[in-house]
Amino acid sequence: MGMPMNKSVVGKEYPHVSYEITKEMIVKYAEVVEDPSPYFSDAGAEILYAPHTMVGAYTLLLVPYIVTDKELDLDITKPIVHVHQMYAWKRSARAGDVLTIRGRIAEIYSKNGSEYITFEGDIIDQEGRHVVVAQSTLKVG
Amino acid sequence: MKLSKIKLGMELPSVSHLVTRKNISRYGRAVGGFNAVHDDEVFAEEKGFETVIAHGVMHLNYITQMLSDFAGHPDRVKMIDIKFGKPVYPSDTVTAKGRIAKVSKQDENLRIICEIWSENQYGQRVTYDGLAEIELPGENGFEGT
């Protein structure tokens, strides 16, 4: 068994990552998750909305920072499983939004021989307003 | 979309999807993430899974699809909070389910709390202990219990 994660990194923020939500990304995402709603799939619509999980899914953009974080010292040779997810939407993201993810480590704890780490992310639009708050917990080992 | 009257205990129309190996790969590519547990059978088996597993967030969308369809507009889905249970494998059919647990008036709208979960074809919960909040225009009415 490797070293436990470094609990002193709770509260640490990761570099902000920005990306634009394009029509192509939305149509592709809706196709892959097989959501036929015209709100998400009609590229000709005046407003094309992003499926709800899509914006949160892009918090994966933080993964390279997390797995290479020497302070956190996450043992990626262990099984890592997503065990809990929370999203609170202020509004749905739309094509044309430029979103910024502000991610941080919210909690690290041990239970029944496994370690758990919770990440929180604020996803902010081009006007500085919240679109969604995401909280994800991973079980390590 | 014309909504039926809201009643406590009422089940939301469920949403089912067949998960395929191809969809799991395509999902990973669509969100720009590579994680061997979703892409590499040998790696996934070494980690104790039967084979590659689906991304949790991919099948979570089956639940938000159910909520958004029921609410009638994407902006009416406000929150979900849920745990992941059994892994989802290629060839599994995942069915998202929900039940209305609480209804309250909030300004002109109805604020609705639903219990949410999803199951595989064996009835095992692939997500569980979930809660969702949606908001509906008040004119949909509430008939109570």
C-alpha cells in the first residue's frame, strides 16, 4: 500500500481552464449520450443548449493537473472510481458560451481502507456569472 | 409540452439506453479525456472490473435527460446529487428512474424534489441515493397526495 494522499492540500486551487462551448461540441455530445431533445440537437435553433452533464464533464480538463500534482501525490496505480457527483445549475450552458473552470480540492478522507478525494469546481461564464457548481468524489484504492 | 398534474409519489417517465463499447470510446473522445479504465480491457480487468466501464457522467446524462424531458426545458433542471453504484459495462441497458418526493411553492413556480436512481438490466442500482431539484411554472398545478 502506497503513501496516503497529502491532506494539507485541501483548499488548493488548480489553474483556471477556459473553453468555448461550440455548436459542434453540443451536437456531438448529445449524439454520444443519445439525447434526442431538440434543445440539445437542433444546430439550426436560435439557442442551442448544452446537455446538463456536458459542462461538468469538461472538468476532466483538470485531470492532467491533478494526476501530475506532486503535492497531492495521488497514486494512479490504484483503482480510482468516481463515487459521488453533485451539480447545481444556475442556468443551462449554451453554444457560444466561453466558460472558465475554477477547480479546487475540497476534502480528503479515509474510510474502510480506501481514500476519498472531493473536487469542487465553479464554472463561470464570460460575464463572470455562475453556470454550474460541480462536486465530484473519487475513491482511491 | 403540456405537463400533467404533479402528485407526490408520482414516477417520472423513465429513460433507457443500451450502453455500447463504441459509445464509451466516443464519449471519452468527445470530452477529451483518456482514462485506461474506460479504454483498455486489460487495464480494467487488472483493476478488478469485468471489462472497461462506462464513464459515470455519461450515464448520469440519462437521468438529466429524464429530468429535462419531464420539466419541459433544460433551464428548469436545478440540481442533482447522487452516488455511483455498480459499474456500467458495454451491453448493459441503463434505465434512469425518478419519483416526486416533495413539492413546494416558490414565488410563481413549483419547486420539486425528486428521488432519482438508475438500474441495469438486472435491477441493480448503477446510481443510488440521488436527489434532484427541478422547477416548474406554477400553472402546472399540484394535486397533493
